[in-house]
Amino acid sequence: MKKLSEYKDREAIELLAKILAPVVIVFGDKEIAQELVGGNKLKTIQMAMEKYPDEIFKMLATLEGVPVEQYHCSVTSIPKMLLEIMEDEDLTGFFTEQATSSSE
């Protein structure tokens, strides 16, 4: 999975267009937004997976550069990927900004 900062030009625009809808849904949820801003990443991930599994799946597929229909994950790969996402400063900054603006 590439970091957000590695996407440039048209590729960056295309990624943002694909990922924006699920990000807005998941991190626009006030409960998830509060947990994300509060700093508990694992609780945020748990809540997001429980409430929005389809959106999480779409985000993971998009970030992997694979169409949703062709994306596969496992019980062991999901936590690793989600923790990678939460440790990517650019990506978490993007999510936190969305969460902060939706909780105002």
C-alpha cells in the first residue's frame, strides 16, 4: 500500500475521488469522529469496521489499487492494513481533518 504522499498529479486526483465518499461516511459519523480525535486508534478501527464494513472494504481496496470486486483480505491481513493506515501520518491527518470538521 502506498502512502498518500506518494500519489502525485492525476493519480492523486483519481485516488481522492474514489476514497472520498467512504471516508466522509465513516469519519463523518460523530461517534467515530470523537473516538478518532480522542486518540484511541484501535477503538476507532473497531467502531468503523462494525458500523461501516462495506466502506472500510472499499477504502482498503482503493488504497491497494484493486477494484472492489477483485479485492481480497483475510483475518490476518485486515488488522495489519488498518494499523498501517492509522500509522500513516498523511492518511490519519486526512481522516482526522474529516472527523474534526464533521464533529463541529
